[in-house]
Amino acid sequence: MYCSCELSLYTAQGHHAEPNKELILSGFSQIQETDVWSSTGRDVSDLSSNHKEADTCIVLHAKDAKHCGFQQANIICRDTDVMVLLVAHMPTLRHQVWMQTGTAKKKCYIPVHQIQLNNEERSSLLAFHALTW
């Protein structure tokens, strides 16, 4: 399990991760919003961010998952901005990225890593995201 979400520090410290899985939490209300916590005790200070929007933090955590040796990142989100950012950053993610979207009754899994764009199209996505945000 690998996620970034806003939970209380109390909940985070009481969490016992399954073997070979890690829970990453950020945005605690009891501590500075730039602090990040890992259920494995791993130093995750590189994931510290002052981004207010989760969109960009999701990409940061997906990159960290690859850095830690995970071959796949599963993003559960219905936000098209996240999809745009993931597609734009796929060359640096370099692993399978799946985005779960849809409703509770009708889920849809999108293989972001299979979306093919040339470099010009891919780089224009970041400008598009900035202008439409």
C-alpha cells in the first residue's frame, strides 16, 4: 500500500503496515503541512512539499515509488488534472502507472503508461495544465 493522504498523526502512528508494503502520509493537521510520515520509518523527507494541491504531490509520490523499487503505481483518483500530470511525467516515472477512476459501482482502470504522445505533445500538457488550473 502506498498512498498520500490527509489523516491525523494519531491514526498514522497506530498503523501497522503489512510486510513489503508502505503507507506514506502527508498534510497532517497537528504538524507542519510539509511533514511526511512513513509506516516503515524510512526517511521520506524528500517527499516534503509545500504544494497545496494533491495533483502535483501524487506525481511526486509515484516517482518515489519507482525510486523505492516498485514496478507499478496505482492511483485512485477521478480528477482529470491528475491524469494530465501523470501522462506529462511518464518519461520520468518509467514504470507501470494505472489510474482507477469511475464510481464505486463502475470502476475504470486506465493504463497511463500506455498513452503514447510525442515529446512536443507531452511537454504542452504541463502548459495546458497551468493555464486551466
